[in-house]
Amino acid sequence: MGIDQVAFWDERASLGEYAGTRDRILKQLEIEAIARYLKGGMYVLDAGCGDGETAIELAKRYRLSIVGIDQSEKMIRRAQSNPEGERIFFLTRNLVDWPGEDRLLVGFRHGYDVVYTERVIINLPDWDEQLRAIQHLISLLKPGGVYVMCEACQDGLDRINELRSLLGLPAIAPPEHNRYLRNNEIWEAHDKKQLPRPFENDFTSTYYLLSRVVNASLSQQDGKEPDYESPINKLGLILPPLVYGLGQTRIWTFRREE
């Protein structure tokens, strides 16, 4: 039996800045990567916004109108306690079923310029449901709008585990509540005309090489648990992508046809 996703994220809402992930460097990389697809004046949907950290940070940088939705009431309450101005709205909604508009959100009724998710689709139990969610989010875009899908990738994790095995490190398994995306499924859906052409951004490869392979191996040699805040890991914030294929977290973008 799968876990109760709402109960799981309600419980994590009490973890403060670690509510979404304990890997704060990864979180920063994700925010910076998503930010590159935005500019002032856009109408933006953060689908599965959690405690609103990313939406609030982006609203500080750009003059955006943002809606953040999440099915966890406790996460939304945390988000609502730290609003960034009048043009950011946090709502308790289910991203798969929500039609994309509410009576109070007049400016958003004609669709979004950008929709993004951040490790949200992976919480759905299988590819059929994941595909349905991706299609639904694309449908909420204006013609020409872009869905920025920042999600965990099983292909990247497999490559990481290959390197870890060479160093005698144990394999990393996805969390119980996650089902990571597979590139072949995304491309097969495109070939079947179920999705627009995907464009992939493997922006975390260097970081995962440093953190999950190099730092993990050195920590094992020292008899320690790897530290997310290790100086080695922090190099991932500075260095550009130097390798390809190791990004456990990737971005796929889909543009809605004009």
C-alpha cells in the first residue's frame, strides 16, 4: 500500500526550511535553474508549491503574478504566513484536478506564461498518472507558454549508482513515496503525440558527481556520514555542468503550441 501523500507532506511542514528537502544546495540550484525561464510581468503557476519557498524567492526577484497550489493544508498555511506582496496567492488544491482558475484570480483565467513543478510529479505512483498530470499542467498554459518540469530522473540515479559501485559505495534508492521519471517514457509519449517535444536541461550533473560520488567516497574513507553542507558539495553552486548524464534532478520543458 502506498503512503498517504497528504499526511506525509503535512508532517514535513513542521521541518521549516527542510520541509521540501534536507539538501539545501540542491534547492538553491533548482531555484536558480527555474529562474532562468522567468521574466517580469509573467503569470506563473507553482504547482505543488509546498511551503512556497521557491515562489516567494522568485517573486522577490521579478515582478511576477504567481499562484502556488498544494494539496497539503499545513504547507499552504506556512506559505501564506510569508507572502511576498499582493500578486502571490497560495491555495490548497489538487494539481491534477484543479481547472486552473478561481473566482478571485481574474488575471490568471486566460492561462499561464509559465507553469513549473519542483519534485512534484515524482510523488504520483505510476507513469499513467504522471503523464496525466503533465498533460493537465501543459493545458493550463497560454498558447506559447512553457511548462518547466524540474523533477528527479531515474536515468541519472542509475548512472550515479554505477559510479558509486566502482568505489564500493551502496546504491541510492528513491524514497518510498517517489517514482522517478524515465527519459524513454517521456520521449515515447512525445512520439505518440501525447506530449510536445521535450527539451532537457541536465543542470545538476556536476553537483551530483561531487556530492553523491566524490564527497560520499571521501566521507566513507573517513568513517563519516556525508554532510550536505560539505565544501565539496558547495563547489556544485560555482562550477558549470562539466559532465552529462549524472543529473538526478533535471528540467524538461514543454511549450504549448501557439
